Amino acid sequence: MTISSSLSAGVAGLFANATRLATISDNIANSGTYGYKRAQADFSSMVINDARGAGVYSAGGVRATTSRLIEERGSLIGTSNALDLAISGRGMLPVMRDTGLGTAVGDQPLTLTRTGAFRTDADGVLRTETGLVLLGWPANADGTIPVMPRDSQTGLQPVVINANQTSGDPTTSIKMGVNLPATETATGASGDALPLSVEYFGNLGTSESLDITFTPTVPTSGSSNEWTMVIRDSAQDGAIIGEYTLTFDDSRGSGGTLASVTTVSGGAYDATTGELALTVGGGPLSMMIGKLGDQTGLTQLSDSFAPVSITKDGSPVGNLTAVEVDESGYIMATYDTGFIKRIYQIPLVDVPNPNGLVSLSDQTYQMSQSSGSFYLWDAGTGPTGTVQGFAREGSTTDVAAELTNLITTQRAYSSNAKVIQTVDEMLQETTNIKR
């Protein structure tokens, strides 16, 4: 009977609008929740019969389906904490529940989130107040990231930062700019060796030195423009690690620059780069003394012995002072000596259909058959965006739009209630006919 179908349609309308009201209330309640993705209720009609020209019509009613618009992105909100993380663009951060600490990450389902306020706990583990632990790939001792599987979370580990950690940076390169006095290679000069000590840092952060002597070749007449450079390493008890014969140009156009470098012993001289390949106590070390004909590096001018510029990499042992995350997802540790070291990389997770992810509490998500399989990208490559420190992603709720939807839903609910009331009155009229 069509009047009973009207009642069923009215009841279906009440249920559908109640569902929409639930999504609206959830959206409004989470308008200030970082990383919240708004829920949406869509209505679809149900048809019982649609025979054209039929004398009767049965109402099918309405059906509500809900979804969470995970693909929508909220605005980035700046904060004062370096480990407040958000993503500018596509992708998600890999996390795990703190209840899973102590078990292999690969034995747990991968959990994702778009933003988080991470802090170190008593054990140095980076986690949020809601118990989400940040996952990443640990770097090697030299700061490089090892090759990891991209379609599995087995290589991921909880990010642990010990506040009391120390680290040193061994010296691997020295650039030396020294001027040798041209008058010392002329007839009648004293021929005394000129000493120079250059500090470098060993593998254990110890301070070592390269003790260098420049001995001029004094001819019987004229000027030789030739020096013997001997390099000794304090880490090897003063052993000679290199001896070279340096000849300088005295022509008008290139006067004072290196004309030739002859290796007597030790590492070879590379004329294309101007570097000596030395081997110190801790391993290889390159010393740049200048290319042939180049005004930088070693020169022979005037009558003064002057170390013009000596620069090197490396640093002594320092204490951790700050940790930040760059746009590529690298966690960089800064020490009080100025040394900056890469300690982790946070990959970004991407799936073909983000809206197909399963929504969990605390703005987290997990894979489903609808979302497709995941892939771990380097931030800023492929389809993924960049990682932003000092930022959180805001809620995608538009309060003004939700209030408008609230008014519309209230009116639709009242109208469906009116339909049920009218059907009830009509059924009473039908019952009264028998009387």
C-alpha cells in the first residue's frame, strides 16, 4: 500500500538526516583538531518501482552513505617546536603506537598520520601525547641513508634521540693558502726551514696536527724559486707522510704561482684539482695547495712568510644542542661545535586512493583493500610533498559551511517528521472508516 511506503520513506529520511547530523556534529567538534579530516554524508535514492503511467507509486526512500575526505588538505599553522611536523602536499608520516615498542615494526600494520607534535620521552623516543611514535630510517655513521625496501615497513625504526649524545666529525679536507717569501730562494739567503702547524681532528675527535716545513733551495747565483715541503703527522709520532719539491713561476704573467709539484714520497699531487692525497693516522685526507698557475693555494711573493688562509672540515667532540627536520625529511642533529649530522630520514607514505584508508582515532589511518598498497618515497620526490618542521596541519572543517548544513539538515529532519505525522493522521482516518 502506498501510504505505508510513505511512512517507510519518512522513517528512512529521519535515519538519513540523523546520519548527516552526526557527521556535522563530528566536524564541528573537531574544527580545532590538528590533522582532522572532515566526514561527509551523501544521500542516494532507493526506487521500488518506476512503471511509467502506473496508477500507484511506492516511495523507496533514501539511503545515507558516509565517507571521510582524507585527501583534503588543511592549512599549515606555524608553531615554535622544531619537531612539530606537517606535510606540504601529498603523503603521510609513518608512525606506530607506543604499545608496540619492543616488537618488530614489520610485525605490525603500518599506521599513518598527516601531522604530529613529537617530543622525546624519558628514553629519547619521539612520540606524541596520544602515543604515536615517529618511524624513520636510521643513518649510517657517515650520515648516509642505507638502501631500504620501499614497499615494506621492515626497515623502519622508532626515531630515538638521546639528549646527552656527543659526536665528532673527522677532518677529511684541508685547503691551505700560504705565501712563501721569494727572497729566501735567492743567493745569500739563510736557507732556514719555515715551520707551519695545521690542526686537524681524528676519528675519535682528538686534536692532531700536520707539522709542515718549507725549506728553500739556495743557489750559488740568482734565484732557484724552489722549496722542499715536508709533512709530518702527529698521530703517527711525527712520521713523514709526504715530501714534495715545489717550483714557482717567476714570469711576468704568472709570477709567484706554482709551476710544478714533484712528489718525492707520500701521496700524489693531482694537477687538475690542486690536491695532495695524504694518509694520516685516521685515514685518507686531501690537502688543497692550489693548481698550477693558480693565485690561490701556495704562492711565492715578496719577502714575508704568511699563512693567508687555512680552512678545513671536521670538528672536535660536541654535545647535542638542537634537532630539526628539513624539507627532505632528514632529521639533522646540531652540536655545540657547529657540527651538523644527519641521523634519520623520514620517508613519506603514499597510496593510490587516500580516501580508501581506514580511519582510526587520533587522526591516524591504516591500509585497506580500497586504498591500495603503499610505497615509501623520499620527501619531495615522486607524487609526495615536503616535510615541514615548526608546523601543524589544521582541521579541514569549514565551520560556516557546517552551520549552513546544520540548518538544512534540521529542516529536512523536521519535514520528514511531518511526513510521518501526516501518514499517522491519514491511517487514523482510514481506521475511523470502519467505525
